[in-house]
Amino acid sequence: MKELAEQLVNVIAAADTRLRDMDESLAAKKTEPGVWSKKELLGHLIDSASNNHQRFVRLQLADDLRLPKYEQEGWVKVQGYQTADWVSLIALWRAYNLHLARLIRDVSPEALAHTCHVGDGDEVTLQFLMEDYLAHLEHHLLQLL
């Protein structure tokens, strides 16, 4: 998992520079109704970090858990990312992900096999969730950048 954590740190560093170079008005622009702005998409990535943080910690402490589904549309709306300060969103996203990278780096090998169900989903392991987190992050960063 040390390699996965290192990959996450590298993704954060590369994206951080590009996000900071983005003008706030561009980040707030809606391309069409019902589609998230770049601010809202970055907010979604903050929410993903938050939800996965809970999963990563809880699954290291227990096995065979049932965890809530992430209601992404509601979370983005309630938190008002569209009107948030762009630089503050970037800083929060960066800090949260660096924290997750440390958590991933230090996970015990035994805990990686712990399982959970997220919402009504299939059973997955902690290792799967950690690997899937990076894939999800990279997918959305491609859209964002």
C-alpha cells in the first residue's frame, strides 16, 4: 500500500499546481444546467475523501461492516461548493488527500482483507476501497483539469 500512497501523493502534487493556476471564474462556470461546475466537482472530491476516510478508519477497527451510501448530489448541494472560495477548496482537498495518503501508507496488512457493504452494494475489501479511491480521484481530475 506504500506504492498506492505514493501514487496518491504524486497525483495530489500534480493536480494542486494546475488547480491553483485555474481562474476562480472558470472554476465557477456552469457549462450546462444540471452539470457540476469545477468548484462543485472539486467539492465532490472533498466529499469522496470524507466518506472514504470514514471507511478506511472503520474497516481497520472492525470487519464485516455495513456502511452508508454516499448521497453525492445532496452533499454537493448542501455544502454550497458553488459559492465557496476556490483557493480554500483546493487547500481542503489537498490536505484531506495527504492525510488519506498517510492513512493508506500505514494500513496494517491484516486490515486490508476486512470487508464491508456500502449501501446495497456487493461485499468489498478495504484494499479494494483504497485502490478504487485513487481510480475515482484520477477519473474526476481528468474531467476537472
